[in-house]
Amino acid sequence: MSRQSHPFKSSLLTLAVCLSTPLALAESGFAPPSGKASAALDFRIIIPPVMRVLENSHPSELMPDAAGALSGQQRLVVVSNMKRGFCVSLRMAEPQRAGWRLEQAGAASGVNLQPVQDGYRLCASKPGRYTLQLQHEFVANPLLSAQRWPVQTDLSTL
């Protein structure tokens, strides 16, 4: 490298520094003459939809009573922020089995329980936290001494 290239690099560096200074100061030139600046801010808070089962407890196995009938209680805790609410579908895991009755113990406000073709549908029309106590009763089957929990629970939005 020759000695002449060193002054050339130095001149290029000086030129780059001189040209970048006005660009850096350009932002300050946008303030009005009064010296005050203003800006509009647009904030949006987006809350994602939530529908969650916090608890779905029930006995894992049902034992027949003295008359041979099977019964069990299910506790279902659902939280949702869906504007139009949610529904819980309850149906037999083995559809060919008949003789099932479901009642809501201690009715929660705003919750509607309806029998449907393949089981029951429990709906809430507003967002919130719902604790549901459900009493299940099944027709006795003399061939069974015990039965695993027969109800399937599905959650859906409205």
C-alpha cells in the first residue's frame, strides 16, 4: 500500500462524518417554531378468547347401591371470557347404554341444563367463572358390580 492511499482514506472518513451529522440532526427540525411538539398515540388492548376447564372431578368408578343403581357426582369448574358464553355437552361414552338422569345440584345462576338426543347440554350465556355440581344417576345393571365413569364431557363456544 502506498502512502498516498492513507490521505485518501482519511478524506473519505472525514467526508462520511460531515455528511452523517445533518442526517442525525434532521429529527430535531420537525418541532414547530413555538418549541412544543405533540404526537397522537393509539393504544389497543387485545384480550385473547379464553375458555378453560379448571376442574372436572368425578369418581373414576361407580359402585352400585343396595338396589343396584349407580350414581355419582361431578364437579365442573369452567372459566370463559367468551361474549356469548359456552356450552358443555355431556354424553355417554358407550351410547348404547340407556337410563341416565342428570340434575344440577345447587343451580348456578345463568346456567341452563337441557336434555338432548345423545345426552345433556349445559349452557352459560355470559362470560365468567362457573362452578357446576352435577348429580348423575344410572339405571342398575345386574351384570355389573362396578362400572368405570361412563360420561364424556366436551366444551364448545356459542
